[in-house]
Amino acid sequence: MTWLAIKVFLKKAWATICKYWQYFALAAYTVAMFLILRKGNNAESVKQAFKMSKESHKEELNAINLAHKEEITKRDKIVVDYANTVMKLDDEYKKQNLKLHEWEKKKVKKIVKETHNDPKGRAKKIAEEFGFELVLTDDEKDLRDVVDF
């Protein structure tokens, strides 16, 4: 009878463990963490690792924020350059009694994006695209002998 009682008890225990396995897993995790962290040195090293991870995360966030600010600044500069270029082209077209069309504005926007760090290249491309005469200053004429425009 004793063996039969043990067998029934083990079946009931197994059914309970299967039904409430999360609680048993939590208890096993807690015991394991207690055994790992009960010594002072281990606890201190784990705390140090968490602290370093937190600092690394802060540095990463700062780098992402800085990159975002730089990207916004570049984008704003391109938008301002685009607006100025369209205004200049519009003025030039008004001098010639012409109207700047939407597709031409899109073309200028594309040129400004391509040459956002090169104003001379932008002026050259716009002059080529829209048939304007590119007027060089004296300094640029001296450079023209060295570099082909």
C-alpha cells in the first residue's frame, strides 16, 4: 500500500507541476540567482556590469541624438539653399519674361540635393540645365587655367 500511495502522490505532483510550471520555474530561477549572487564579489561584478551597460546605452543615445541634430541641420541648409536657388531662378526668368514651371522647380531641387556641399558645381549644373551664362569672377578665372570647368 505504501508503494501505491507514493505512486499516486507523484502523479498528482506531476500534474500540479505541469499545470503551474511558471511558479516552479520562477522558484528555480530565484534559487539559482541566490546561489550565484550570495557572495559579495559576484554581486559587485554583476552590479558593475549593469552600470557599464547603462552608461554604454546613454553614450549610444547621445551619439544617435547628435547624428539626428546634424542630419536636421544639413536638411535645413539644403531647404534654404533650394529656396534661395528657386528665388534666384525665378528672378532670372522674370527678367526674361518667362515663368518657372513646377517640373523645373523639381529639377532644381534634385540639383540642390546632389550638390549641397558644392555651390560652384551647383551654379554650373543649373547654368547648363537652364541655359544661363555662368559668369566667373577674377579669382575663378585664375583657377580656370588650372581646372577645367
